Amino acid sequence: MDRYNIYAANNRIQHLIFIFILTITVMDAVCTAAGIRLGVIAEGNPLMAAPMYAAPGITAAAVCAGTAALLALIWRLRRRAPWAGAALLSVLAVKLGVVGLHLYWILAL
């Protein structure tokens, strides 16, 4: 397999990871907003607590937009920045951890 095909395969994998991160970001935002409105969870991130309690829907949309912007930056820099792959995997790890917390409280209901 030549270098181009390896890069193309890597691009497809990265693209799928981006889509997966955006999907779980939306799930996180919806679950957080719903959990707060239902009174079954508290926002664990001190930086997000005040805006999430004041306007859960708007804050959830802003989180989704911010994550999309971060991913767009990583995508744009992926060929030039040696840290882009690690950044992508770090975002994925954080998002999976948060979704795990949501699954825990949802299943505990």
C-alpha cells in the first residue's frame, strides 16, 4: 500500500472520530440539560455550572458549537501540527468519560 492510501485511510478514521465526538457532544449536552431541568444531576464542571443553571438549552448549544470549532481547528492543523492526533484522542477520551457519567445516572434512575 502506498503512502497516499495509508493517509487516505487515516483521514477516514479521523473523520469518523470527529463525527463520533460531535455525536456524543450532542448527547452530553442534551443529557446534562435534561438532568439539570429534572433536578437529578448537578453540573460537575465549575466553569459551566452558572451558565448551565441559568440557561441550559443555550449553554448546551454553545458547548456543541464550541466543540465543533475546536474540532475544526484540529482538522485544519492535522497535517502541520504533530500534536493534533493527541489532541483529537484527548477530546475523545474526555467526551467518553462524560458520557459514561451520564449513563451511570440514567441507569441509576
